[in-house]
Amino acid sequence: MADGPGAAPGFSDRRRQATLLSLVAALLWSSYYLFVLALEGSVALSALVAYPFLAGGVAYAVWAGYRGEAVSFAAGFGRSGSYLRIALFLSTQVLLLIVTLSGGPVDAALLSLVGDVVLTPLFARALVGEGRGLLRNPLFLGGMVLATAGALLTILEGGSAHALNPLATFAGVLLPVVLAVFFVSAAEENLHQPISTVAGGASLGAGIGAILIAPLLPGGWPGLVVGPYAFALLVFAGVVTFFVGPELYFRAIRRAGLLLPALLMTAIPVFTLGFTVAVTRAAPSPLGLAGIPIAALGGLIAVRSTQAPGPLSDAALEAPLLGP
């Protein structure tokens, strides 16, 4: 793909790097639903929220020490903005689990897609000036409409939307908004701080916060007591989805800006569907199934409209692939 107008030298290479990093991150994040399905009914929600966060946060703390970023990692907790990101991250996971356990993993992934493809670009433009002019781009707008329509088709056709209780319905409406605000805030801070400080601090803080609010979640503090097998799965899920996944995702943002990685998260529902069918042997109806490629196509069309780097990538265009 040739560099778009105004693109910095080497930006096409960085788009390719960002695409690979984003797709691997999407695959890893999709695997989280496998762990939820495997542990559903045997582990309380309080444990499902707390332990993966803690595992990811501890892994990031170790990584920060290895990379000589331990001081920055610790200092991150002294910034007021970090606590907003912790609250957003924790809220995102609680909402995601409520929707997953009520409506299923595919619906949860599709609602996340709406946050990534529709709301993240809007918030990125409003808050940090990323993607100015895209709202006048018919290709981008068409992609957003297709992504939203595909997600709604699968959710409504599957019938889970009609079966949701008021709490799950509220969680489904709020999830895309909270997700988008968190990623825009984290991406902006990632320009000034190491990834381990931003993503790792949010994960560790969210894990501690989850333990503190455990009495408000099903299972409460007693639910935090789990068997060794369940604990091992929760830790592994945390390292995969709250350490390796975010590390790859935010590296992608440093290479191509926020929009391309966010839009490539259209792969999550596709991966999630594959995992769900493999595990449960159940798939949406043909019409509901059609909504997934429609949503993914919408995201790909929107990707084609983001050809030049923005503020969230400019500062890192010269950074090496495995740099900070």
C-alpha cells in the first residue's frame, strides 16, 4: 500500500507492522472468551474480574523492571489521570463479563467492536485531534454504518437482546462508550509514558480495585477463593489478555496512530465466533451469522480511509519495532 498524502516516510511499513501487531492482539483478546466459557459456573464473577487483572499487572511490573522502567511504573500511580483509566478499565471488564455471561461471547465482542470502530474514532477526533476530516469521508462513514448494522443484526437476530435483564441491557449500552474512552485516554498517555506504565498500571490498579469492590460483585470476597486449576487458568488468561495483548496493541498505536489498530479490532468477533463454535458447537442463525462478516467488512472499509499518521503516532514514527 502506498503512503497516503502527507504520510511520513516509512509510514506504509509501519502500517503493515501495526496491522500484524493489532491482529495478533485481537486473537489474544478473543481467547479471553474461551477462559470465561471454561470457568463459567465454577468461578465467581469477583474472581473472574480480579485475578486476570492482577496477573497482567504483575507481569507488566516484572516487564517494567526488566526494561528499566520500574520508576516510571511506580510514579504512574501518582498521577490523577491514572486513576480515571483504572476506573474505566475496571468498569470495562465488569460490563464485558455481564454481557458475556448474559448474551454470549459473540454479542459481547460485537458490542466491543462498536466501541472500537464507531466510538473510538469519534472520541479520538474530539479529545486528541486524531482523524480530523474523517467525519466528512464517505468511505469512513459507510464503514461505521456497516459495522454497526452488522453488530446489531447478529445481536438482535440471535435473540439474546430480548432475553437480557435490565442490568445486562444497561451494561451492553454502556460497554462501547467506556471502552472507547479508556483506549483514547490510554493511547494519548502512551505518547508520554512507557506502555508498561500506562497499560500495566491500569491493569494492576484495576486488579486491586476489583478486590476492594468484590462485595459489590457476585461471589464477593469469599468468591476470590478458587481452586488451583481455576487459579492457573485465571493467571494465564490475565497474562495473555492483560499483558501480551495490550503490549502489542499499544505498540501498534505507536506505529500507525489510534485509528488503524482500533478499526482492526473488527477481527475480534470473527475470532470469537470461531472459538465459540469450536467449544460449544453452537452458532448464530444464518441471518445472525451474516452480521459478523458485514461488521468486519465495515471495519475494513473504514481502515481504507485512514491512510496518514495522526498525533498519536507522529511522536513514535522513528521508534524501533521493539522499542519503548
